[in-house]
Amino acid sequence: MQTHLICQAASSQLVVIDMQEKLASAMPAEDMQQVLKNSAILLQAAALLEVPVIHTEQYPKGLGPTCAELQPLLTQAAVSKTAFSCCDEPTFQRKLVGDRPQVVLAGMEAHICILQTALALREQGRQVFVVEDAVLSRNTANKTNALTRLRQAGIVVSNTESVVFEWLGKAEGEAFKQISQLIR
């Protein structure tokens, strides 16, 4: 598999993991607001640039639905799961787009579901990008540890603006204008 250090819209799919109400309420509030904002930017940019999106919910009966702020930006039903790695859920595997080798991850929690999913996707031969400012753990030290482990495993740790501007590729057109507005 050829890998690119640049995230490309035509090669990417976005996965938003377990951004659920009850889980969100356990997170540091200020950090949670930032992750919601950045996840929303990623989702809007993905829609503008036709990047497929999958979102998951961990045990929705217990942890509730996806955060209300993100629901209007999601066009598909959530993939329900109980496994920590999304890759252990057959529905998730079926929804992954085969000819898009780059998988961009956002969501919660960095040291559990994000970490396990990223490592499993890497194991499948995909190029994985974890968006550092769009992932969160209840404990900052756990997030820091997870990002270190991911980097050591060859996962690209990036940020919201880098991903959306890499998807864009150039400063022109309607998508550029709209995405520029989102990040102001």
C-alpha cells in the first residue's frame, strides 16, 4: 500500500467515535467544547468535499445518543457497538470504504476506543490519521499517553485545520470559502 503523509479528500473517510451525551458529561467541559467544535468542522468539511463519514455509538442504551450539536451534521445512522475497537464490529467493517485507504479519526476516548480502532485499522493496512484536537479522554494524561503510543505505532497525529486544508489542497473555490468561514 502506498502511503501519503498528506491526508487527501479523495482517499479519505472520516470516523467519529462515540461522541455521546453521557460520555461527554464525564469529560473536562472546556476540552469537550473544543472537541465538539473541531468534530463539527471536520464533519462539515467532509460533507463539502464528499468524504464519507461513519459515526459510532458505544452501548447507546447506557451512554445515550450522539451529542445533539453533531446530530444535524450526520446523515447516516450510527454504528452501535460494544467492542472498544470499531474494527471488532462487523457493521463498521462493512461501512468502511474499501478504495479509501486513509481513515481520519475523531471522538472519545483517546486511550480506549480511538487507540484500539487506530491500531486495528493500521493492522489492516490503512493509513490512519488521529485528529489530536478532536479526540479526548476524561484524564489528560491518558490522552497524552495514547497519542504517544499512536505515534510510535506509525499513526499520523494531526489537527483539525491541517486535515481540512490538506483535504482542500488549494485556496480556491466554494468549498475553500465555506471551510475558511468554519475555522474563523
